[in-house]
Amino acid sequence: MAVFRLSRETVPVSVKFINEYMPEAHGEYVKVYLYGLYAACAGVEADNAAIAKLLRVLVADVENAWKYWSEKGLVRLGDGAVDFVFPSEEAPAPRPEPEQPPAEDRPPHVSAAEVARALEMNPAMKDTISMAEQMLEKPLSSREITAIYNLMDWYGMDSALVLMLLEYCISQGKRNFSYIEKTAQGWNRDGITDIKSAEAVIKRATDEKRFQGRCRKIFGLERAFTASELKYLNSWRSELGFSPEMVSRAYDITVNNTGKLAFAYMNRILQSWHEKGVRRPADIKEKDARPSQAARSSGKMDEQALIEMRRRLGAEDKP
């Protein structure tokens, strides 16, 4: 076991920060926060560029870190200053109430006796519960049995559809019935009432998750995508129809030009390819190098033409 000691040269870090805020934050953000806290205690002045150089991170990472900690309520930003606020200094923000589905979308309360009578009268429901226990690898509680009763009685799902719902949720790594019931509510609102429509929804969700996984590997990300990043990914896959291979090409160009993962920049590349009809990696060199009609009419030359002109001029200058 390591021995931890404390010297006089210390920086006050809130225990709440360590236990609640630090575990879920990106490493770069934690580094920026700790350095800023040190600078505040020592009276050191440093701009974002200096901090980025010292911590060996991008300036954008420093800027995003301050925005992140500001949103968490741990710093206040203004007039070029960063004021630290310890979590214990302010009352915690009230937790938002969990979103409830509309009343008509929620099954009514049923007693255990009603569920027991239904199981006696409906062998298919009883068999469904037995198969659900095998899939979930555990005996179901009375609440979970009632949930399956509601799926079949209130939502009108047959046994095959209930088991498909369970299989889908398990494949997503979700085995708790709160998630299962919420998914059932969504299916019910979207009119998913048979195997065929459920298969289409599951395929779409599976393809989406596979696409996200491929992109996460391409970008070298270990964290989950943010909501805004997912909007870009869904647009690239569903609206523009690009494969992970094309996203990979756009990512390479983005990193070469910006030095970092920049979704907005990458989106401009993919939007441009979509407008030019670039669909495969083989199309990029041919079509992306071709100047647009607007460029041709205005007399502009593309980069390849400029390189060729410089080569010729250089050759003419030689004796």
C-alpha cells in the first residue's frame, strides 16, 4: 500500500470534487482545473495558450475545460478571470425530476392477485415469464413479473414480441426493467406492434450502434459521444449515406489540417463530398480535385493546377 503524505505547499481540492466531479471528467479537463487552482492559490497569471503549452494539451482543450467546469458550477468566467467556487460554498442544484411518459402511455396499477389470476388463465404469459427468467439468468421479482404482465396485457404484445424486446435490451447491455419498460413505451408510441416492425427498429438501432462503434475506433475515443456529436454521426450515416471508411478519410484530412478531432470541420468535408457526388474512397481523388462550376466560371484554379504551374515556372527558370 502506498504511503500518502502532505507537505506545506498544498492546493485545497474539495473532497466533493474528487468523489463526484473528477471521475466523470476528461483527464485534460482535470489537469486544467488543478493547474488553475494552483495558479489561483499562488497568484500566478497565465492565459489559455500558456496553460496549454505547460500541460501539453491543445488550446481548445483548455477553453473547453473552462466551459465544462463553468457548466458544472465550479468556476465563474468573466472579464478574462476565472473564479473558483468550491462545491460546498453553494447549495447543490436541485435534481431534475425524471421525465414521465404521458398518463395514457403508462399502464394502470394492478394488484399481485390480478397478476396471479392472469397467469393461471393464460399459460402463454406464464411461459413468457419462464423464458424471460432464462434470458435474464435470474428469477423475476413480483414487480418484474407485473411488468411483463403489463407488456402483454396493457401494450398488447404477444410472447414473441416480448421476448424480442428483452433480447434487444439485453444486447444493449440493459437488463433492468425500468429500461425495458421505457423501451416498450417508445415502441408503443411508434406503433411497433409486431415482429416485422420490431425487427426493422432493432436493425436500425443495431446499424446505428455499429456505425458509432466504428467511428469511435477511427477517432481513437474511449469516451461516449456527446449529444451534439451523435447528431453529426446520425447525419453522416442516415442523411448523407456515408460509410465509416468515408468518415475515416474525412477524419484524416481534418487532423492533417487542424491537428485535432473537429466535428464541424469534418462535417464540412462530408457535406462537400455529398454535394459533389463523392460516395467511395476511389471518388475522392477524381471528383474532389475537380473545381466546381462556380470556381471555373470565376477563373479560380484548384490546388493541383497551381502546383503544376509552379512546377512549369520552375523548369523555365532553369538555364
